[in-house]
Amino acid sequence: MTVQLSSRDRARAEGAPERPRRSGLSDRQLALAMAAPAAVLIFVFALYPFAMAAWNSLNDVDINTGAASWTGLDNYVAIFSSPETLGSIVRSVIWTVANLVLQVVIGVAVALLLNAGLRFQGLARGLVLFPYMVPAIVVALIFRFMFNDVTGLINYLLQTAGLIDTPISWLSDPGTLLGTIVVVNVWKYTPFFVIIVLARLQTVPTELYEAVSVDGGGARHRFTTVTLPAIVPVVLAGALLRTIWTAYDFDLPFLLSNGGGPDRAAVTVPLEIRSLAFESQSIGQASALAVCTAILLTGAAYFYLRGFRRAERADR
């Protein structure tokens, strides 16, 4: 009768050293252990606050005691029945779209220029990042001085050039306030698009441009067939982040408008949420507005991601 020995028994019979058993976590357990801290942080700083905001939006919350009484959808009805809140939503849409369009167009143009091999290109790349690194409070103080209607540099330059006859109240006129803040915000955050687009342009193989040139294509053809398909996924990813960040931008609109400006000309959704929560002491309505904004941005993110996947497939 033949007896079959296992590999471990054969190694032991032949006097070979026994391989030690593997101890510790499996690959799956190790992956879960490494992801656990991030999951805890997401729950503490994202999911739990959103759940609390959703709960508060369905209640009348006392800001002093924290006591809540159920109101159902009354807070949602109240915010959509308020002309002030609806006005802040319209201004937020204008604010977000204007910033996004200008930042994308200027950022892509500057990135293409910095990738063209011009003189002093290295110095220019360093200087273009400067606005992005300056704290928002410093930016607000500088531009409040520059746009001052009496001592501001902007009015002085425009009057010296003969473009205007009298000083313009950039930050105190409801007709110019929001547009002025958009200009400041574009100055500060356009370098974000410059960075990501320039990084993508550095990875485009030069052979693709050479192939287009060999086929008789000019600069416009090289841009539409090589450069544009390469940068579209990056621009969409950056636009998703900037849409979310700009929609929730609080510091520059608040600082430059002194809390919203005359006639609430610069009151966007984040400023309206602050006003509802701390001035009107209506935590429920403030939470309802925050929840609606989060849902709207989630929907926008879905379309951004769909476009991103399509652009990536087209670029392959």
C-alpha cells in the first residue's frame, strides 16, 4: 500500500527546514485596516455633519439650548418662499458660472503660453502661482485698498488713462460690487487651472504634434486634434472641484462686501446661510438651504464625472 505524504511531511522526512507559517493580516484585512482611519474621518467630518444638517432642516432648532421641535418640510417651504433667499441662489449661480468660465478660459490660455517655450518661462511659471498662495484675508485687504473710490489705485490708473471721468465706487455700488468680487476671485484662483493644465501639457508626447505637422496640419489643427482632447479630462476634473469650492466660497465675498454689501448685492448662498443661522437664528432654514445646495452640487458632480469618463475614453 502506498502512502501519500504532504509536502511538509516530505520536507520533514528529508531533513529540510520547515517553512514558517505566514502570520499577521491578510491582504484584505490590511487594506481594510489602512482604509479605516480615512473612513472614520469621512464619517466625522462629512457624513455626520450632513446627517445633522438634514435632521435640523426638518426641525425648529433653538440656537441657545439646541432643543428641536418637528416641523417637517416647513423650513424648505420657507426658504423657497423668501425673496431674499431666492435672490441669494440666483447670485450664487451667477457667481459660480462667471468664476468658472473666466478661470477656465484664462487658465488654459496662460498654461498654453507657459508651455510655448518662450524666454523667461521658468520665472513666469513661478510668478503665476503667487496669487494662489496668498491668504484670502491678505487678498481682501489689498484689493479693498486698490478699489477704494477715493484713494484706490484702480480709479487713479483709469482716470489717468482717460477711460473714466469720475471715480467708480467699485465695492459700494450694488451694480459693480459682485462683478468686482468676481474679478478678484478670478485673479486668486485662476492659477489652479494653470497648474493642472500645464502639468497635463508636459505629458503630451511631442511625436503626436510631429505627426500632425507631417500630415500638413497647422497650429489650429494641432490644438484641436492633440492638445484639446488631452486637456479636456483635466479641465473637467478641475472644473468639478472649482465649482464646489466656488459655490461654497465665503471669505472673499464676505470680506470684500463687508458682509454682503448694500442691497445685499453680494449675498450668495454661504452668506445667506450665515445670515439665517446667526442673524435670524433660524438653524432649520439655514440647514435646509445647505442641504439643497449639497444636493444640487451632487447633481452637477454627476454630469461632470460623466463628461470626464467620456473625455478620457475619447483621448485613448
